[in-house]
Amino acid sequence: LTVEEQPGAVAIQDMRLSPEAFGVVLQPGGVLWLFDEDMRIRRGGPLEPGVPGAVINDFALVGTRVFWGTGRQIVSAPTLEGPSEAWFEAAEGWFMNSIAADDEFVVWALANDDREGELWAGAVAEAASDFAPERVDRLPSSNPASLGEGLVAVYAVDPDRVLLFDLRGGPTRSWNLPDGWLGATTFVWVNRRDVGLIA
């Protein structure tokens, strides 16, 4: 990227959207650049009418469909180049904290100014009219959620622990982390066999 392509950008967040695609978000303005082999696509920002500008630094890609959070909304588009529309809007006082998706579910965490959280999920759909999100649970803190194989892992505090929610109907599990664990936790993977995290 050149300086001319990112006017006014003061922060950059990068993310792996899929094994083949890599994205970069520039703030302020919420500009996404997608790099996929030889392809490069610009998305969002104040120069594109009708597309929200300020975004969280989480995007989720399911096939060609992309989901992202902005303010109180989840926005989706059939492709990175396609038209976008809001699929979900949180209640007043709540804002998007993280979003993740796989072939089954779209999952997101909400937060408020009191650092409370809520976990929401909906089955993947092709249209907003078919999307039926439900609140999974209240969260003891406003930390992001990580998704894998229908399981959602969330780091919680007081005590420091991992909460594991099963979107396929299994029980919610929880286990405490060792004493002295640092609070800033990143989940590397979540699956039906184990959860990998670093701090």
C-alpha cells in the first residue's frame, strides 16, 4: 500500500480471513484491503457511499460472503465487492466487540460501557431475511469470542477462566486458568478436541 492509498490512516490492523486471503483494516475510516494471491480489493471507508466507515478489526469470511461489525450493527455483503446491508442491530448502549464465522455459524460478542458482555450467534444464511440471531448468554466481561467447530471460547475474569459454549446444544463448560495468568488472552484455535491460547 502507498501513502496515497491510505490518507489519514492512524492505525492498521491485519487479519487472516481464510487460508488464502489476508486483510488489512485502516483506521479511521474503516478501509479494508483484501489480498488474495494476485488480487487486491479496496472496501469501505468514507469514499464509498452507504458503507459504514468505522469498523472493528474483525472480519469474517464464509465462502465469498463477508461479515463485519460497525458500531451497533453486523453488516454483510455477498462478496467483498458486492452491496452491503445490515443483518443485526444491537440494543442502545451496546456495541460490536468481535465477530467470527465458519460454515455453520456467525458469532459475535457485544460490550457496553460498563464492560459487560453478551454472546450472540446465528446460523449462516444467504440473506438477511433468513438470518435468525439469538443471544447465547450474558458474559461476565467484554472480551472477544473465538469460534471453531460449533464451539465458542471466551476469556473471563474474577476468576481468570475460559468459558466454552457449545452452539450445537451441548453443555457450557468452564475451567480456571493457572495462578499468575496474564489477563490479555488470545485464542489460537478452538475445536472439539482442545483449545489453544496464549497470554
